[in-house]
Amino acid sequence: MVEVMVLGVAQDGGHPQPGCLRPCCANVADQHYPVSLGVRSDEGSNLLIEATRHLGDQFTLWGQTEVNHLLLTHAHFGHIDGLGLFGRETLASRGIQLHVSASMKQLVNQTPQWNLMVQQGVFQVQTFASGTSVFNDGSLSVETIQVPHRDELSDMHAFILRGPNKSLLFLPDHDTWEETLSLHDVASIRAWLSKLEVDFALLDGTFWSADELGGRDQSKVPHPPVLQTLDMLGNREQGDPEVYFTHLNHTNPLYNYDGEQMAHVTSLGWKVAFQGQRFTL
Ligand SMILES: [Zn+2]
Ligand SMILES: [Zn+2]
Ligand SMILES: [Zn+2]
């Protein structure tokens, strides 16, 4: 058996987001950590996907204090800014297998703080290629899928976790459906998910709609809006995987479980991931 726990559902800035004094972030007690998954297999593997700055709270939520594998999708800050917590000053970890792409490995090597942690034996870096299996312990395997996402620092890979019975896609960030589907040579989201043979799909739900950022230039923070994904998916049909939106920006109305937007998502047969949610694979 493989158990996955959702350790965070927020976009990189978290929710409440630092610096936001608007109503969306007024409830400081209602904390949502940046996206991360904790994965345990019967074979004794403890995997963490993403290293957020809330990693300590996320370990508490997960009930774990150690991981033997750490996987990173890409180098944007919410996904990697907890890496330093594994060092001598805090967790003093040893020999964590750090699974990253070649461009992410280059960034690790070029960043003095992270390079030092590799030299001190905190991390052993393992490089993965796109479309390959990075990990397999007999009950759990992890595959990588490259997706287009602004790549100033590193490329971006989604992960598929396959357990003995079920599979889960983790795709927290990508730029546009047009580019992602075209890279994988498929005509629709439904066709792609079917090709990937996943039972659960955690998809980029950063923004509800294209006008959510107000005056800010949307082209600088591109993610497919949830409304567009819903338009493309339509109603859930027999044989479709369960789709859960995640990586929610602090402005996203889907944080309101009683809101009309949440009602719209569920009326079509789709869902929104929540912190502490478990999946058995
Ligand atoms: Zn992100
Ligand atoms: Zn806010
Ligand atoms: Zn990103």
C-alpha cells in the first residue's frame, strides 16, 4: 500500500500571503501551506515532494520527521525555499536522495548554500530525465513528465505516483494547456489524462479566472485559470479520473468551501484538494 498526504494546497506565497492586507488574507488563523505531498510506501520509503519553508509544520501534519527521498518539480521559490531546513542548523539530515532534473542539479551545484549541503552529505543528488521512472521500491514508482513553465532557473516536471492499485498525477504548475497538450501531442486534457492512466489528477488551479490579478500583468504569472480547465473538461464522464485543483493563489475564491465557485466545480463532478487529504494508491 502507498499512502499520499496532501501537505499543502497553496501557491508559492502561501495563504495568507505575506504583504496582503485584503479580505482574502484577513483570517491569519486559517493557514494553507505551499503545495507539497508526503508519500509513504509499505516498503519503508518516505518521500517528500517539494521543500517548502513550512516543512516543519508539514512534517507535524504528516506525523513524520524524516524522509529518505526528496523530489523537486522546479526551482520557483515556494517549492524549494525549505531546502536549507535539512541542514545542520535544523534537521541535520544525512543521505537524503534528492531527485531533480539536470537543470535543477546545475542550480543546486551553483548555489553555494545548497552545494555545501551536498558536500556535507545532507543530500545525494540523483538526476532524472523526462518521461522516465525515477524511483521504484516494488510497491511505489514515480515517473516524470516535463511540462512548459517559465524556466528562468530550471525546467519543470510533473510527477506520477503509481502504487499497487491506483496512480496519482501531481501537476501544480504549468503555463498553458495549449503548450502542455501540444508538447505531449494530445488534443485534450481528457485524452492526456487517459494516456497517462491516472486515477487521481492534482492539477494547477492557481487562479480562478484570467482577471483575478487585477492590474498585474497576467503574462508574467501564467497559469491556466480554473475556469478554462473546467471549460475544456466539461462534466465528469464515466472513466474519467478524479480531478482535484491545487496550488491556489491567495486570491482564489476556491478557498471558500461554501462559495459559488466551489459549488460550480463540484456540480461538474470535479474537486478541490485540501490540506491533510489522503490518497491510498
Ligand atoms: Zn508554484
Ligand atoms: Zn490575499
Ligand atoms: Zn512555478
